[in-house]
Amino acid sequence: MAEFTHIDENGNVRMVDVSGKEPTVRKALAGGVIHMEPETFAIIRDNRAKKGNVLETARIAGIMAAKKTHDLIPMCHPLNIKHASVDFFPDPSNHSIKIEAGVKIIDQTGVEMEALTAVSVAALTIYDMCKAYDRSMSISDIRVLEKSGGKSGRFVHPGVEK
């Protein structure tokens, strides 16, 4: 197991110094799922939510969240993100929506936290916009699906098709 990089030799929390690293293209893809009642799924699918277009609002929220991750996670570096995307994959058979967020940067540190934050906030936005219809919605399986770039190279989550 790798050492914890956010703790110094005295056990103090610290932001990792990435100034000595070479900037490289770094990408991360994260995913998650929000489950809901069939009627809630239909409301989203048919764009009948009283608060507006649920998925487009969640897409904007997720992209904004990726750009603000350093304001939420204490040891994250402020980054100049080059690209962020949030996509939705509705599953009518399970009345759920799979969420994927991709983030790309040319920098000295990775963007896994930004992709994870985008997925999380997109899912929370869906919940917020639909809670009047369904308070039993659940958010699950938030994880890094894939990342590339940097010293550690490429990672693909086990079970993700390559």
C-alpha cells in the first residue's frame, strides 16, 4: 500500500507539493447511480419536473462542482481544468440513472477528485429537484472508473469494460 501523501513526517496534515512534477495530460472518469421510484423516473424522462429540466440542471451543477472542488475538499489543489463533462444513462428497467463525469487537465496533479465531485453533485442535484416526488431516492456506486496520466499511469476500475 502507498504511503499517505497528505501527512508529513510529524503526522501533520499538509497539501502535497506538486511543484517539482512535470505537467502531463491527466484524465479521470467517475461514475455513480441514482435510484428512484418508477414515477419519478418517468417525470425526469418526460421532462415534467416542476423545477425544470432535471438532467440539464444536474449537468451544469456537476461541471460547476468539478471546477470548485478545491473549495470543498481541503487538500485539493486549485486547478485550471481544460474540459469537464457530465453524462446521463437512464435505465428504465431499474428506474435509475447512471451518471458519468469526465475531467481533463494538463497539470502536475490528477483530477480524480474533480470527477468524483462532479458525479456527486450531479446526483445530489437530481435528488434536490425531485425530492418533492420521491424522498426514497438513493445514490450509490460513486467511484473512479478510469484515470490516466502522471507517474502512476493508467487505472481502470475492476469490472469496467476496457
